[in-house]
Amino acid sequence: MGYVNARDVSSFADIAHVYGLPSTEGYAANLLASLPLQETVILCARLNAIVSGIGIASMERRNRAAMSLIALPKEEQRILSFTGPRGGYRTHAVFFRGQLLHLMRLAVRHCSPESRPGFYEAPKNRVQFLKVALVASALWTERTMASRNLAQLTEETVEDHVGYLRKIIEETNPAPNAINTIGRGWLLFAEHFPKHYPAFEDEFRETTRMTFDQYSTCVSGLMTYIVVGNELEGRVFKINAVGAATTYRGVFPEYLALDSQTPEQFAHASQGSQAEFEKAMWERPIILFPDGSSVIIDPVFFSAKLSVGPLFFLLRDHPERGRAVFHAFGLAFEDYANAIVRRMFGNARLNLKKANGKKTDFEVDAVAGEGPPPSCSRPKPSFSRRSSSPATSTPTSSAICERSTSARETPSGSSRRAPARSRSAVGRSFRTNSPPPPRSIRSWWPTTCAWIAPAPGCCSARR
């Protein structure tokens, strides 16, 4: 691994080194048994909004803000005595997304069910929370890195490590830019997708009892609760207060019924596999407590409700729509990508004649630029299931990639290597099956770009 720069590697505070305590689920259960569920989940959500919320703040600034929220100066000094000589918050996180999601799963299993308002005003209770959070860090690592050996990671074997490395990146990075997420969702589902699936608006209204415009407005409005540095960051909101002074006061309860779940439902999901738990969080990333309080538990899952979420409402109670829905989404995604190319290249020639059902290993959708060097693209979305977490599948767009590889769901291990295989297949297909390129093309660079956005693991898409 000599080609990996040390400054690009981050770690986290370890409970064994900081407190000399064990990092087992049994010990975590003992710590959580005396903590109230509602207040613990809300604190997890607030911290998650800081460390993975929308914004450009660095990991260092996010962790400083998170430690400021729990306000434990003596414990902070204890942690920094260990991490400080190694880079402090710049390279060692105390809180991160994967840890807090794992902690919420432990909380709904082991916390005391009764609510105790003001519980975390006592410093000793926040210290107990901090300790169990550090245990969750170790448990998350054990789950994510199980049977993995980074010492075996080389340039030749990197394809075998793509799946879990991508998982690590997903669970230690913040939510995507809000403007991009809102814009992408609007372009896909208000403009491109309905052209290829005319029944979208009717079927969406049938399932959700609201229009896509109304749904998009509700999700966009709540994004203010997951923007880093915003005064509402990670705050609790009341169902009867959001939108009360607007025309959406009658719409918002309908929306919340779609994207929220009760603590009991959350606890039931925690008893299943990790994939089932993450699927439950993706489908309903808001927890609605008995007193009417609600909180967004994860900014990344919540952001995805706009970028790909509307697609899966069409499949609720109607799995037979899957083939037509995903086929139309594939075409819509091509239109979306080509529109970006059109904006980037004013003289772009787009949507070349397609294969129209003819058997072919190689196909190009767009050529941008009349002079050298032109840019060719073959965008294709793919929802790949991964054994480590089918609930967070990744729609992947491969520029200039083989149709036979890019648009199908592949089994666990092979899906992890799909992007790397696509790049190899492109080059091989071009060399062996394609006619010589125009003389103006001096070089040909197959590239793969991934749109990282979570999606339910229950989909079974075929193209």
C-alpha cells in the first residue's frame, strides 16, 4: 500500500485506548440500559446532522461542533491526549455517520423505553452516552471490515476491495449538496422521467395521496434541519407546527405518514439484518415519537428521498411495475446526463442513432464537440446489490460502458467489481469490436463515474 498517502487516511477515537474499556455489544447494552430511548435517538440524530449534514465544513470543524454540543471539556481533553499527537480532529473523528447509525440500532434494542425530558442536561449522562458511542465505533469497524485485510490491498487486487471500501466512504462522508440534490430530483422526476413513463404523476398520487410537487416541497423544506451551521440543524420538529402558517398545513401530515416511522417500527427493524435495518431507515428516515416530536435520523438517507426516492413509491404494493419503471428511469437518466453534456458543450451532438434492438456489445449515446478531442458518453444507471448492505445500493453511471454489464443487477461480490470490469470491457470492446475511430481522435479514455445515492435493496431491476 505504498501508493496510499498517510494524510488521506482518517481514523477515530478508540474506547480501548481512551478509557481502557471493552468494545463489545454486551458492554454497550449495559451502558444503554439506563439511557432513555427517545432522548438518546434525538441526541444521535442531532450529532449526525452535524457530522454528516449538508455543508462544506471539514471533518475537523464538524467534530469540534459535535464535541461542543455534548459539552464535556474534561472528556474532550482525555480524548485529545490520545488523538492530539496523531492529528487530533483533523485525522481522528470522535463522531461519524456509520457509528451513529449503528448506535441508533443498539439504542432501540437496549435503551429504556420511557421518555425522560432533560435527561442529558446532566454531564454524567452525557459521559455515559459518549462512552457507548465510542463502543459503537469499534463495533461498526468490526462489522464493516469483517474478514477484510487491507494489507492485501494492492493496485492489482483493488477490484476485490471496491465493495467494502465504498461502504466505508458512504458511512464516513456527509450528505450531498442540497441544491444539487433538489435540482437533480426535480429534473429527473418533473421533466425527464414522465416523458418515458407517462403514468408517473397518476401512480405517484395514487400511492402517496399527494402530487410530486407537494412531496418535493415538503422534503426540500425539511432539508433546513440537516444543513450544517443552520439554527435548525438536527432539531426536533412538531407535526402540527411545520407548515402551519402556509397552505401546506393540511399536506404535511400526509407527507409525514409516508416518510416517518414510530420507535416501535424502528425497534422491529433493528432485530433483522443490517440490510433490513438500513432499508427501514432509507424508506422512512424520520422518527415520530408518541408526543408528536419528530427528528430526521440520517441526512444522507433523507437527501436520497428526492434524488431517487420517488421512483420506489411507484413499486409500493405494485412490484409488477418494476420492469417498466426501471426501463423508463434508465432512459430518463440518459436524458439527464446528456442534458448536462449539452450545457457543458455548446456544439454537442447528442442522442446518436441507437441500436434499436440489434445485438451489439458497444453503443455510444452522445458525442460532444466537433473538433479534437471529442467526448463520447454512454450513461446507464444501475442499482447494484451488495452483500454487505443491499439496502444502500448504488445507481452507477458508466460513461462508455458495455450494455451487458452496466444495466443489470449482479450478485453480491461481482457487483462490487462492476465499475472496474466496465472500464476493462469498454477498452476491450473498443479494440476488438468497434470500427477505427475518426482520425481526429488521438486518444480514447474509458471512464466510469458513480452517482452515489442509496436505494432500497428490494429492487430487482432488469434491462
